[in-house]
Amino acid sequence: MRIAEIYRSIQGEGALTGVTSTFVRASGCNLRCWFCDTPHASWRPEGEDLSVAEILGRIALLDCDHVVLTGGEPMLFAEMIPLCEGIRTAGRHITIETAGTLYLPLACDVMSISPKMSNSAPPLDDHPRWHRRHEQTRKAPEVIRQLIEEHAYQFKFVIDRAADAEEVLRYLDRYPQIDRATVFMMPQGTEASALEAIRTWLEPWCDQHQLQFGPRRQIEWFGALRGT
């Protein structure tokens, strides 16, 4: 399994914001969002090939009760199944960060699903092949249904403008089984000023629609720095 990085930091998104965690970032992704803030795990996958035993050993050295398996797209890798088994055997809490396009029969405590809306596609003129592939791949309704049936979950949506927020409402209408208390709307951006500009209208919008506003605290705390 190719791993871009393993590090200890503080969770900055979702229901577990503020929790010290070990992050294991898989390198490789089946999508190509234009706003991806980890291109070293998607557009330009890098890292080293590690066995499950090696990954578990590095997790143990960092000694956190919470582990976040992220990417890229970690669900690309069948090694995730024994990796989750090993983390659970060690008594650690597991969050999996996924776009919800792929399924694996694995154990976790929180399935953190970030479906990609129409605002995510890379520009057609600059990346025609990836634009087509991204649009063909980003929707997987049967995978979404299976994940939320089998796991405790949260949803995170990246919002750049008001039209994006309205698209999320249409998405949720297609999945009435999704608990809206688990849905976080996060501003798009890699600078605190950009996040704040979106927050000014998105936070009251979330209150109006009974959804959670999700600040991206890692940007506020550390900036757009790798390994945070």
C-alpha cells in the first residue's frame, strides 16, 4: 500500500474536531478534484510502499487513541481490510475519509464521507481525460447506501458558492435516510481569509437548513501545510 505520509496532529474537520489523531495518508485517488489540497496523494501520487505490519508499527510509535485513514482515496486499497483489523485489535478508534465511490468490507468507528459535487470537476480544457473520468466516477449511490447502512457516519461537503449549497440540498433529498445532524458544510479554500469570506453566509445558511457548519480548523491553526 503506497503511503504518502503518517503523522500525528489534531483533527480539524467534522464531529471529532480538536481530537489528537494519527493520520495515515494513502497515496492514490480515482478522482481529480480541482480544489484538492493534497495533490501529493492524488494529482502527483508520491510516497513509499509499506506493508500493513509496517504501517501498524508506525501508528503504534505515535501512540494516539484515534487514527484517521485518509488520502487520496484509501478505499482503493484492499490492504485497508487487515489494516483496520490491526488498528482495532490495538484498541484504537478508526475514522476513514472517503469520497464514497468505492466499497470495502472493513471495520471502522466513523465513515467520513465526502461526496464530490459538480463544483469539483477539473477544467475540461486543461484536463479533458480526467474531467470525463471524474464525472463518470464521482457518483456511486449504491456505495453510499451500503456505507451508511453498515457504519456510523458523517458527511462533509466542500462549498465554494451558494449554488453548491443548493446542490447539496438536492443531493440529500435523494438520500432521506441520511441524518442531517451528521452533515457538515465546509468552506472551500486554503487560506483563512477565503474560509472566513464563505463562512459569513454559509454558517447562517446551515442554521436555516438544519445542517452543520464545518470550519476547517487545520487551515486556521497551521495554514495549508503538509503534515498537519
